[in-house]
Amino acid sequence: MKVQQKIIKMSAIALAIGSSGAVLADDIDRDPILSINEVIVVHGERPTATEVATTHWSIDEEEIKAMGAQSLDQVLKNVPGVYVRTGGQGTPRVDIRGFKTRHVTLLINGVPANGAEDGQFDPSVIPTSQIASVEVSVGPTSVLYGPGGAGGVINIITKQGEDASTLSGRLEASSENTFNGDISAAGSGENWQGLVSVSHQQTDGFPLSGDYPHNDVQLDDVRANSDKEIDNIYAQGSYWLSENTQITANMSLRSGQWGKPSRDGSGSGTVKFERADDYDAKTFQLGMAHKFSEMFTLRGFGYHNQSDVLETQYTDASYTKVKQSQDGRSKVQGGNLQFITNFDDAGLLTSSVIAENQSWESTTTKPSTGDKSDQKRSRALDGYSGGGSGGGSGSGSSNLDDSAWLYTLAAEYQYQDDGYYGFTIGGAFHDQDRVKESENDYSGQISGFWQAFEQTRFNAGIARKVRFPSMKNLYSQSSGNVDLVAETSKHFELGVVQELGASTALSVAGYYTDAENYIAKDMSGAYQNMGRYQFKGVDLSLNNQSIDDLSLTFVYSFLDTEDKDAFDGMGALEYRPRHQLRFQAEYELPFAMRINMNLERIMGQVYYEQEKVNGNKVWTEQSLKDYTLLDLNLVQPILDDKLELYIRATNLLDENYYQSDAIPQAGRQVFVGISWQI
């Protein structure tokens, strides 16, 4: 990896941009309808009918700073209905209302960021230094996002040059050689804006709780194989050719390596020794928007997302003797074009065309020798046989090279009547063109809101969503199934937002989801359409700001899951918390110190393991221990807020807790840091 060279070059560019931004543009009113970062069309100052009529959470930059979050996963764990869980792959996964990460659509400025291999994403590699806001939409979301998104849609809006500080940076440190840092530069002029950000994360591992019972697999106080190193370079800019025409560009480069902490031997599962020994990813986007008249607007973008990962499985905890390695490349590239018709008081009609190519290439090698130095880590994957077939060069080697085209035609109409009521109706046709065959299906959505009283708003929505199988679902040599069909899910939601007086607001949303042909692994480890899953639940949020400089928030999420086709005693789905409670408080002291506290309680998780009963192996339901986490962040601004000193603690109670069977999580960690801006 040429990480250091990249950082030096991009830091120089950052300083140049920062220096050139001394003369900032005057405030210029731009029609938000030209904002390509937003997939949902925004026109005017008020929220869109689509956002108001469904459950939508927005976390801005100030909230992110207050909680002390350093990466996207730490932000998302504060959203009602969202559960961030770390399992055997050592990667945080984002589950929403019972659906897994592969059912969540991640967008960065409107551009899809899910991987082609398995449809998932790693939120921990996205630093908050780049984020202006995180928009989370759940339930009956818009058809304009394309297929997928049964769990929800997360759109990261990155910082813009005209809103960010000219120069800013942050550095924090903790035990176990843990350092997180970033530097950003921004600038803007009358017709342009730009930003460059460089960040670095590293740790030798995370500490375990003082109550953790050590064993032969986990001997030390630091979690085995939990080291991580990530470098991230991000740049974006936009230019206004005229007040009606804008062009934009975004670029992101990421590289690193990390361990995958496996089971610690306390359960019945197999202990594995795996690492991501080399990770490189890049994203490019180019977009343009043009407003022909007050009625007609055209906007769209093209994108290229690629990630290369060398994953290695070792024979033992020395991590020197290779058992198997996989060198894989996931690539997603395509375009999204929207034609918007503005009927003024009669609403907005958006038509969309999306074409996307998803490809996955990999070489799996089982070496005849165990010497790590003998392994060739070549990225030259061209020429591999397709269709999931083997036959690579040399014994012990197998190759995969498959791709699929995904097409979407969508239309959505949204209407609002002076904010008293509004609705959205949309429909889309989707087609997945695979190597040997194709499959098509449709999605649809209807939602609406009614401002019944000045302090009371109701919303309701229904939707049908489609998710096609990923490349790994179809073609994985160990678990793939080419006969898989698309998942479909039906969503129903009813919510109310009530102002209670005394600066107190209550938000409650009840939902019911019925998912058919859900794709998951069966008992033999092969992907199957598992039948029918049901999710029922309630998300509640209560916020009070009646006391000056004090904000209090209580969040509760209830989730009931059921596999309608399961065997007796296996109806509940694994690792879905039945109850999530969270209490957050933020207070500013008279001498400007800010205190942010987050207390959460997770209860009611089950999983299944095999046990011998009367000489036969049977699957039995087990329960994970409920746990409580307390995070604290103290910030002291000085020099008129140009400099901030802070100390933050995660898992302050040093809870020994598990989010998956036999996979212990981090104990207490304390970070000390400094941030500055000019």
C-alpha cells in the first residue's frame, strides 16, 4: 500500500484549497431541486412529503460532535430501530427493524455504496470528519432509491466547502496504540465550492472487560486479533455554470487492514483465525443538474465503486501458516437519471432511470505450503473463468468472475397542501439480468401525513419492496445457489408526532413487515429462500428541552420476530433484540463545557445451537445475556470555540457483554483528544 504517499499529496492539496478559500462566496440562494446529493426531490424550504409521511431521522454535524462519534457505526447506534452489532467477521453490521445490513441501502451523496459481493457495507471505515448529516429513512421508503432497502435507507451527506471551516483537524489517543486523526480543508467562491479530508484510524486492539473470564483461546486483556488500521482520503467539489446548471464530483480512497476477532472458545462454534490482510477501495462520482424552466429539471450522476480485499484464514493463533486465502474484487458502477416536473401547487413528479452493473471476481487459494511469505497477493484477476466454475491455474486454486446488470424504471408523485396534509405515491419496475437468466419484479409505495392539529401530526404508509440475490448468494462456491429468486417484503406503518408542551415532543411509529423468500443460509450452510419472516414493532422517541442548555431524549424500540415456516421451538429469529432502551442527555455548563451522556440497555436476544438430547443432535434456543452500556463525552471549548479539548469514555461501566455467541465486545475505553478549526 502507498498510503503515506497518498496522505502527503492529499494533505498538500488540502492546505492549498484551504488557503485559497480566504474570500468566501456571499450567501446565494440556490434552488435545492438541483441538489444531486438528495435522491428525494426537495423544492422550497419545507421538508418533502416523502420524508414527513414516513419515519425519517436526521443527525446533523453538531449532534455527531456532541456524542463524540468517530465513525458512521457510532452515529447509527443512536437511531431508534437501529441495532449495530459486531459478529464473527469483526465488522460492525447495521440491522434495522429486524432486517440485516444487506437489506439496508447505504448512499453517500445519493450514490450506492453497498458491495456487489454480498450487498453489505462496513460503516466503521467512514469517518465522521467527512459527514455533514446522516439521513435515515425506514419503513415504506421511496421507490426512487431502487430495489432493496427493506430495512431502510441511509444517505450520508458529506460536508460542503461553503459551510465547513477553512482548515480543521482532530487528533485523539487511547491505550493499545490507538490513534484517530483527520485534517480537512475547504474553500468556496461565487460559483464553486470544494473540500478535501484525510483521516487515519489505528489500534493494536481493544481491551476486554475486567470481568471477562480468560481461557486458552483468549489469554490476554486485549482482544486477540482485534487490531485495525484504516486510511481515508475524500474530496468533493461543485461548480455552477449558471444559476440553473451545476456539475459535481466526489472521490474517496480507502486502504487498510484488520483482524477478525473470532469466537473465544466458550461456545460450541468453531474458532477461526481470519484477517483482512489488504483492503483498498475507491469511489468516483460525476453528476450534473440543469433546470430548463420553473417546470422542468434534469439531474443525474454516474458512479464507480470498487473494493479489493485479500482475506486470509490461518491455521492457528500465530497467524503465520495460511489455511486458505481469497483475493476478491467487488465492483458496482452505473448511472441514475431523474427528470423532474414541477407542477407548483399541484405537486412534483419525478421519473427515474437507473442502470447498474454489479460484478464480483475472486481467487481462492489453498496453498501446499504454510509459509505466509510464499503467498502471492496479486490483484490481476482478469481472465478468470465465470459462472462460479473452478479450474484456476495450479492445484488448490479456484476462481470466480460473475456479474449482473440491474435496471430500474421508477416514477414518484408527491403533493403537499400548505403543510396540513400531503402524500406520496410511487411505483417501479426492476430487472436483474444475470449470467444465465434474468428476473424482474416491481415495487410500490403509498404514504401520507395529516397535520390534524397544530401540535399533532399523523402519518401512514404501505410499500412493497424487492431485493435480488447478491453475487455471493448466487455464485459462492461454498454456499451459492443459482436457483434463488428475489426477496419481496410488504411494509405497513402508522405513526404520530405529538408536541406535549414544555418543549417536549413525542414520536411513535408502529410497523408490521411480511417478508417472503427471505435469503439466508440453511443448516448445511447453503443459501436458500427460507420462506416467510414477520417483523412487528414500535419505535418511540421522547425529547425534552424545557431547561436551558439541557436536552433530554428517551428512545425505546420493541421488535417481535417470527419465522412462519420454522420448526417448533425455532420461531424467533437470531440476534434481534426484543427491547432496546436508550437515554441521552446533553448539558452545557456555565463555563461552556459540554457534557453528553448515552445510556442504553439491550434485552431479549436469542440464538440457536446444537445439543445432544437422548443421543440425537437437536437445535435448541439459547439466550444472550442482557447488557447495559454507558458512554460519556466531555468537551471544553477555548479560544472562542476555535480549539476544543475533550475526553470521551465508551462502556464506562466496563460491562462484559456479547452481541453474538462467544464473541466478547470491548470493555471500558477512554480517549483524550483535541480538535481545532480556522
